[in-house]
Amino acid sequence: MQSSRLLIVVLVASAAIAASGCHKDEVRVIEVPKDIPSTASAKPEAKPEAPPREERTTVPWTVPSGWKEKANESGMRMASYAVVSPDGRSVDISVVALGEKAGSELDNVNRWRQQLKLSTVEAGALAALQAPVKIGQSKGVIYDLASDEKVIDDKYRGRTLAVMWPVGNLTVFFKAFGEDALVAENKAKFIGWVASVKTGPGDGEETARPAPASPAPDVSAAPPAGADGLPEWQVPSGWKTAGQKPMRLASFEIAADGGVPGDVSVSSFSGAAGGLLANVNRWRGQIGIAPTDETTLAKDSKPLKLAGGGSGTLVDLAGGKERILGAIVPSGDKTWFFKLKGDDALVSRERANFVKFVESVKL
């Protein structure tokens, strides 16, 4: 499996590596990640030989030294890290993917400024607040905002570093917030971290992909997924590989009769990745339906048994013309996300195929 395929949660992913809005923090909405963890440019380089599966990292970036992974208390983040100094000062670092309600760049900058008790700005002032950065193979900008007064425990001035990365119909946020001086000390690491993000070829150009000269081959006849480091599975006839996409391990496209093709994504994240309820509510937000609760979710979801011996949870979410079938499968120190999104008729037609696909997986 190529390193760039490690990009997903999103977002939860489609994240794997995300809710339905952008409120106090970017952690209110997520998805895939379309799913789900772009302005990134293509990366036309030779495919490296896939290393043994156990040597691969579980996140699509390099975590700087001194950054400690921490629990995802909000249940909505794709990743969380912390830097803590001996004197108690700290920095909170997060990765969050937001859907259609992420808000504009100006909205988010002013939200961050308000958190620092700074005055809001007009759109024309944004350029003066930006500095260029690399987001993997993509070009982006970073905002470095510092408070004038003590906003952290009435003891410290605060500082925010933030980078916004549009990916399909998501926006991925990389953000550090904490004590002014400690954030400044970690700025170079933050910039290097964002630059280390593995962005696959064609990022942000999914709609501009040239049509193949001949019909795409039936993926069900392709080599087993396990040969490329992915789990083994049986791909239904008619599902076509969609190439590498940010925040995903694998993608498939299902043809529609004159409509938008169905989109199947596979992603994985370390740990619980926010848990079942948070991720289901993230998906619900993507198609405009209200969040659910634990009791209702238990009634509406169904268990799944995988060929490899694992088990997961299947949800079927309908919202107007769009529908999502999703399966969330905890396995060891990871959580796997399988998702089909499309119009209601297509998803209904492919429901049995999707279930068989997930059930065929051998993690």
C-alpha cells in the first residue's frame, strides 16, 4: 500500500480521518472526509515498493518529537496531540475535517480571533495575516494569531496556528492553540508536520480526471487487495477502482444511470477514532439529518460479521435524496470505516453488495 493511501480518518474517512457544523472548535463536524479528510497538486512519482504492513504508520504524517498523542475527548477529532512544559504551560494540537458547514475562511479566522479576544477583520485583511506553507504536495497558508491579553486561565496570553486544507467537499483543519511562547517555540515543528502530510496524486482534482480511453476493468478480476497491503476482500462486480484519494486507503466508484456515481471509501484510524456514535453523527451531518443518540442508534444499527473473524456495526442513513451505508469495525488498535454514499436509489440497489463486501473483509 502506498504511503499516500494512508490519508482517510479524515477523516473519519473519510475519515477516517468527522457532526454537522463548525462552532467552538473545528471538532464539531467531520468528513470524509465526499469523505473525509483539496488544493493539493498531483504527485507524479514512481510507486515505491510497499513495506511490510506492520512497518506502516497509522497516521498520514510525521509526528514531531515532543508531541504526545492524547485522548480524543470531543469524539470528533481525527487526531489530537499535546505539548506540555514542566511549568504547566501547554499546547493543544488537533486535526479536524468539516463538511459543508465548515464556514468560509473569513468565518474561521474571525472565530479563532474571537477565541483570543481579538477584534474581527474584514475579508480584505486576510492576506496580511497569511504566510505560505506546504501541505504535503499542496500549497497552503498558515495563520499565526496571538492575543494581547491573558486568555488562558487568566495567566497566559494565547496563540493559535491554523492551516485550512480544502479536500473535495471537506475542509481539513490543522490547528495548535496554547500558551503564546510555547506555541511560538513549536511553530517550526507545526509547519514541518503539515508539510509531512501525505497527499496523493490528483488531490483536489477529482472532478477533472480524464475519462479512460477504454472501459475501466472490473475490479473483481483484479489481484486480491491483500497483495497491496490492504485487507483481503471480494469487490462486487461493477465497482471500479477510483484511484488514490486523500484521507483514504481505497476508493471505488459505482456507475449511476445518468446521475452522480456512488462513492465507496475505506479508511482506518488508530484507537477508537471518536467512537461509534460520534462517527455515525458525522455521517448523518453529511447528508443533512439530525444527530442521534446511543439508545436510538442501538435500535437502528445492525451487527456485521467479517470473514476474517472480526465484527462491526452497520448503519443505513437516509436524508432526502442522499443516503449513506456505513460500517464501523474496531480491530486491534485501529478502527476501520467502510462507507457508501450516493443517491437513495443507487444506495438501495447496492445495499446487498456493500454488505457482502464488508462481510468479505479479512483484517
